[in-house]
Amino acid sequence: MTAALFEDISACRLCAERFAATATAHAPRPVVWVRPGARLLIVGQAPGARVHASGRPFTDPSGDRLRDWMGVDAETFYDRDRIAILPMAFCFPGYDAKGSDLPPPAICAQTWRQRVLDHLGPVDLTLLVGGAAQRWHLGARSVTDTVREWQMHAPGVFPLPHPSWRNTGWLKRNPWFEADLLPVLRARVKEVL
């Protein structure tokens, strides 16, 4: 990523008032993890509270589960020359009054997404993690239907559920995900990297 684009994103404060009005009342902290030449692109939703604190994507149990799904260790996962991580929003959106995650603000993707994708260039494999990423890239309907039809998009794109603990029930109800999709995903990740 050019220094100017990185600096522009890092200095972004488009959502400052929105975040200040959340239950967490936090300031923006864009987490940017993209470098041209990466062969694999992970498209997530938005950083969580732990990522907001660390400044490093997927530094939480969701990241542990995603790395397991991919069959990679942390060193490989955080190698920016091989893996780019581009969420639908660069900042933690905050929690609502009930403590639930707020969705990624659309203005982030509208403002930055295409510029970053153009700068990143072509990749060999894209992982679409969660509904927001799948809707943007595939115009997808439900996560379950989109992930169930993963073979329609492979080998270049793999739609995945979000690896959050909140989706443990989904994983139990959909054992085909682990049995059928994950072995193919791991083989493809290994091939690409």
C-alpha cells in the first residue's frame, strides 16, 4: 500500500461522532493490514474490541478459529507479503446499549474499499468471512445458503461464516462445513501460499 493511502486511512475520522455515540464511546482506530503482492485476501467484517486495542487483525478467539480453518499458524497469517486482511470497515464499530456488536458502517467501504482493492491488485484466493463481506462481493443472501454453495465460487473465492464463538451453534447444525469445505479450503490455502 502506498504510504499516502495508508496515511489517509490511518487518519480517517469519518465515524468519530458515530463511535462517540456508541455504548463504548471510543475514537476511531483504523486497522490496516494490506500490502500489494499478497496472494490471499481475507475479507472480514470489522475489528472487534480486542483488535481495536491491539491494532492487529484477528487477535482474538475468532482469529484462532479462522487460522485453524485455514490450516496456518500465526506467523504465516500475519505475513503481509502473503496475506492481506481487508475488513468491510477498518475500525471497531462499537457495541449497542445491550452489548451487541454494531454492524460495520457502510461509509467505510464506500470511501476506501475500491481504492484499497485497486492498490492490492489481483489475488489468487479470497476468503469472504461473514455476511457483510459476502453481500458486498457476491450480492449474497443468507450466510448459510452462500456458504453451502461454496463450490460455485471455489477455487478463487471461499465464503465462510464468521469464526466468532457466537457461531458455534451454526457450526454444530452444519457439520458439512467442517467435513466438506474445510479440507478443500486448507488444501487451497496451502497451494496459494
